[in-house]
Amino acid sequence: MARVGLTVDRLARAGAELADEVGFEHVTVSELARRFDVKVASLYSHLKNSRDLKTRIALLALEELADRAADALAGRAGKDALIALANVYRDYARAHPGRYAAAQFRLDPETAAASAGVKHAQMTRAILRGYNLTEPDQTHAVRLLGSVFHGYVTLEMGGGFSHSAPDSEETWSRTMDALDALLRSWPAPSTTTG
Amino acid sequence: MARVGLTVDRLARAGAELADEVGFEHVTVSELARRFDVKVASLYSHLKNSRDLKTRIALLALEELADRAADALAGRAGKDALIALANVYRDYARAHPGRYAAAQFRLDPETAAASAGVKHAQMTRAILRGYNLTEPDQTHAVRLLGSVFHGYVTLEMGGGFSHSAPDSEETWSRTMDALDALLRSWPAPSTTTG
DNA sequence: CAATTTGCCTAACACTTTTAGGAAAATGTA
DNA sequence: TACATTTTCCTAAAAGTGTTAGGCAAATTG
């Protein structure tokens, strides 16, 4: 009966490590209990249910990611800042694939609103200060950057870029060049479409 | 004992429908059996295991998506083709979220190589014929387009763009403008980085 | 030190996955 | 048509996960 000293925070941290080892989708309350050498039911004093666990891991990952992003952005502007932020996501995903997947976990709206997730959009927006974009375009650009960062990282992790010739490192650097060029001369809306 | 007439194809199709209803991650062999009014064990005459089921749903989705992409691309070139292909992914994801998620399912290398997945890269490459890109750059561009399509669709489906002001429809159209502009004047590699 | 709260336990139930072995239906063959 | 084989579905059962209920001992509080 000696108490192990479980807390939601320790569970979330251990859950994050577990996610990195076995993949976020295979994180299980049972396995977590096993790692603490404790019976499964005991975790239910700390967690509402297994979704609660996943949510906490997601929040942890979002927080870690936001911290790193803030560090990376400090003192940088323009393309330098763009590259730094992009690398934060990519490096994090490679070092912590389970946590990165967790950060993508669909949170309910209130939880999401209170999460570090909102900081990410703000930091992406901060990058755009170095470029000359005014309001509606700024939001479009934030969304595009988010799409590229997330899309690239996801496809790369999934092995999508590992087969063919130019290595992913080079594509990544060229993608940064492309985004920088694009933001510098952001095109006006085409008349045919909008 | 009357035979229901199960086949792997029917199971995969029903699995795809189930995925659209409950989400790909909640597709379960048990639920599928229930829908055919058959005992769970019976499905194991047709499926190796639950991963097998998910693989078949993924292959089905990749195929459907490739067919639609091929149709959309027929007779189009340049920006027109770019928009058509991008819309195929987005529309498919919205109409069939479970199938779209299935298409992202990580297949083992041999299965992936034999899947319709390879056609997708080819079709994206086909779009670039309308732009003037030569070999290493063409691959970089294919990867960038893939990243944007997938990233945008994923974030949009996850509700990431539903809160703030300019609606997602507008951002989408501006994203198409941006990609077209980018492909038209694809930047040379920056000297500092590569 | 007594009272209360908290943390972990056992027990139990529901559900999913998967294997083994049987019986009836479908199919092929003489 | 009659018989042999294969296929499809079944029952039974084991193992794993999620979750709730209720209990007892440890920690905390007054």
C-alpha cells in the first residue's frame, strides 16, 4: 500500500514519454499503470478517463512547443525568424514524434481556447511583422504557414519524402526560401476567383 | 447459418462508410461485424486482423482519391489544374473525413509502393508541367504542394481556421493564388543556406 | 490524537481482438 | 446424382483495455 506518489502531472509526463516510444495512438491507461507499477484502477483517482490522459499529454506538448518557439523567436526577425520557427516544429516532431502527434489531438473548444495552442498562431503572426502584410492577408499567410509547417512535418515523418532523390533536408531549405519569397511579394487576389 | 456473402471488398467498403461516420480511429472489427449482423469471429475468415482491415480501407481511399484527381486533371493545365487538384483533396476530406484519415494511415513500404499513393505524386508532378521547373526543383515543388494540400486540409478539418475573421474559403482561394505565383517565379536557392 | 481526506487496492462488468475447432452451405468431380 | 473438398459462418474461450464501485490504510488537518 506504500503510495507511489502519482499526480496528474507525473502521469502526463510519463504519458508523453510513452507516446514517444510507442506512438500517441497506442498510449494506454493500462500501460501507464504498468510503468508506475500500480493497478490500472488507481489511475482513475487522477484521470477522468483515457481521453483525459490524452488531453493532458496534448496540452503538455503544446506548451513545450510554445516554449521552444518563443525561445527560437527571441531576437530574430524576417527570414531568420521564419526559419527558426519552422525548425522548432520540425525538430520537435523528429525528437518527440509521439508528443507531436499529441499536439494534433482534437481538443474540445474550451480546452483548446485555454491551451498554449493560441500562442502558436500569435507567434506565427509575429513573424509576419518582418514582412509587409496588412490584415486580411496576414491571417491568410498565418494559415498558409501553419499548413506548410504541419503538412511538411507530417509527410516527412510518415516517410513520404524518404524514397526519391533530393534529400528532405534540401527540400526543407528550399521551402524556407520559397516561403520567404512568397511573403516578400504576397500576391493580390486573382480577379477571376475572388 | 444462411451465408451473408461477406467478401474483403464489401468489408472494406463498409469499413470506409463506418470510418466516415465514427472516425477512422474508431473503426472496429466488432462494429463492422455488427453491421453485417454476423459474429465477430466470422470476419477473421476474410481479414487477417484489425490492421488488415484498416489497410484495406486506406487502399480504398487512396484509390478513390486518385481516380478523382485523375478526372479533375483531365484537360486542365497551369493554375486551373492546380486548383482542380487541390480541390479534390479538400472536397474529399470534407465529404469523407474518415476515408481521408484512412488515406493517411501508415502502410508498410511494400504495400505503399503497390498502392495508388504513388499516382498522387505523379499527378502533382503533372501539374508542374504547366510551370517551368527543372528537375531538382520539381521535386521540391511536389513536396511543397503536397505539404500545403495536406496541411491545410488537416488543419481546416480540425477546426483550426473556423474561429477568426476571414473565412476559410477566402484563405483557400488566396492560397491557390500564392502557390501559383510561387511556381511561376520559383526562387533560386539562397546563397547563405545552400 | 481524532477526524477527514486522499491514494491505492480488489472485484466486477462491458467491450475488443484473436485463435481453435465444428457444422452447414457451396462448389467441384466422377 | 452422389460424394469429397473447400469456404463461410458459428460457438467457445482466452487475453487485453476501459471504467465503476466500494474498501482500507496512509497522509493531512484541526
